[in-house]
Amino acid sequence: MMAEKRLAGRTDCFSAGHILVDDTDKRVRCLVWNMSDTGALLEAGEADAVPEAFTLLTAIDQTARRCTVVRRTGARFGVVFAES
């Protein structure tokens, strides 16, 4: 059994979101599967269009969060939020 590496427990939210690609006008639609205070699990149909770092805008609370990808599995990827 693998040890849990997350810093905070995640809550299922199944919400829409947008990945804002730095220094461009490009937005990639995504699905936010779950989220915590420190990170989230996202899914994007255009997995190859998702950079290693970006801003996530969530529909559930209209909050912009800086993200870094820490794990990719097909179209799903885990991110950690940058500290403010």
C-alpha cells in the first residue's frame, strides 16, 4: 500500500474550470475532479496542451490559483497550488 503524499485531504467537487496558459490568450477547458487547500486533480481533453505551470480558474468559486503539475496519467493530472 502506498503512503499518502498529499498535504491536505481532497474533497470531490466535479466542477468546470479553465487552464489559463501563461503569456497567451489560450484557455483550455478542464474538469476539476477534486480539490484541497494545496492541490487538485484535473482532467483536460487536450492533455498535450497543458503546460507544467499555469493558472487555474475554477467555475465553482471563480478563484484563480497558480498551479504546477506533479503527476500526469493520460488526460488526468495532479497539481499543487503555489503558495500565496
